[in-house]
Amino acid sequence: MKDGVKIYQYLIESHTTTQMTADEIHKLGLAEVARITAEMNATKDQVGFKGDLKAFFTHLRDDPKFKFESKDALLTAYRGVEAKVLKRIPELFALTPKSPLEIRPVPEFLEKNQAGAYYQQGTPDGSRPGVFYVNTYDLPSRTSFGMETLFLHEAIPGHHFQISLAQENTSLPPFMRFGGNTAYVEGWALYAESIGKELGMFGDPYQYFGRLDDEMLRAMRLVVDTGLHAKGWTREQGIQYFLDNSAQSETDARAEVERYIAIPGQALAYKIGQLTITRLRAEATKRLGDTFDIKGFHAEVLNTGALPMQVLEAKIRAWKA
């Protein structure tokens, strides 16, 4: 398109709320894909699997030990994850929402067309709780190895904490209580996955592999979105990149790539948001040393609603000072 380079840069800035360039993001994505692939191979070797990553993905999808005997067993397993996380939350969070969380199955009239799990926010006054909906439809397709990651992302301390704390804070103007941007909202949820070990998760290497599997999707987005819109990639190149670097089916890969073609830049926001929060934590830890307070850091990130990344960076700089 005429002025396509400028238009894409504008869309990058709009979606990521940063001033990163397409080239910077592309290189960052390649580095993240390489890092995650190395971790995947190390985890595969840790469990003693003989074969390459694609064979390991097939094993995870098909082995009966990763399946559930009943819908109740699936829901009970998620409640077990919740109990483990809640025990460790006080170690990392002083600021927590008043709104309770409930785990429910996806209603039958919705289940055929819904994701494996998702979050629905409650009301600001707590009269309706936040709900983590678990899809129990087509039970053989539900696998256990990604459960801990999914709960951390969608529920606690991911979307439930971030959304509930914002809307409960009546001192904020409405656009900060109820608004949001993808870089912050999804960036926080991905950051919540990344602190799983600190919350007692991922003791099982298969669960940790589930975490890496989800992270890989977000990393590949950095490469493919910028490849399509700034590097001259074709649709087929984008699809092939997914097939070469993940266990995505061709159908899923095609859907991902066509999404990026239709909505340039949006898919970049997830990983950019997470990496920004992770970097801010590392910088604060280095600057403050023994006086660094992880509970205080998390409160600073969460207590003013969904900020643009550049505003969040300025806020954390002031907090450090």
C-alpha cells in the first residue's frame, strides 16, 4: 500500500503502546523462538522422551495419561490447581481483589463453539463473582499438560486479578477502571504465566512444557506479523513458519496467519506487553537490590488499571526512585 511502512509503524505503536520498530520486534521474535525451542528440547529430554519435538507434541495430544475420565474430573483438577496457587499468592501479592472467583463448566448451549477455557469478569461491587469457565465438551480433546498455564493466565493471578482490581478501584476515572489495551491486559496475563514456578506451579515437567507451548505461539506472532507486513513474506511463508516451529495444525496455522493479515500489529501486543513487565521487574530488582519488594512491584503494576506500556514504564521508574 502507499505509505504502507508508515501505516504499519502507526499500527505497531497503537497496539503495543510502545515505539518499537518492525525490525526490532522481528529480531526479538526470532530470539524468543530460539530460546523457547531450546527450553522445549531440554524439557522433552528431562522426561526421557526419545524423538523430536513434533513426535513429543503428538505424544502429549494422544497419550491417555493426559486425558480425563469425566467432566467432573476435569473440573476437580482445575480446582486443585486453584488451591495450590492460592496458598502461594500471599508470598507475591499484598494487593488482591475482593471479588471472588468461581470455576464453572461452559454452559451447554455455548460449549461447541468456545475455547478450552476463558474468563468472565464479575461486577465491581462483587455481587457477581468472576468466573473461570472450563469447556468440558468433547472430553477426549482436553489434555492436562496445559492446565496450570491456562489457569494462571485466565484466572489467578492473570485476568481475574487485573480486571477485578481495576474495576474495584473507585478512585480511578471510568476509562481506567473499565477500559484497556491488549499490550497491558494480555501482557499481564502472560506475565502471570511466567511467575508460575514462584507460585508453586510447574513442578511437573509436562506442565512446564505446556507453559512453553503457549509462550511459543505468542513468540511466533512477533516473527510472522512483522514478516508479513514489513519483510515481504507471503501468506504461505507465514503458514510454513508455524508448521516448522510448533505443533500447530495447518488449519490453525492458516487461521493465525490470516488473522495477522486482516488485523496488522494486534497480535504483537501480547508478547511485547509481557516482555515489558518482565524487563521492568528485572530493572527494579537490579536498582533496588535487597530493598526490592515484589509485592510492592505487583501493586504498582496493577493498582491503576490498564496503562499504556510507556506510561507504565514511567510509573515504575518513579516508583524505583
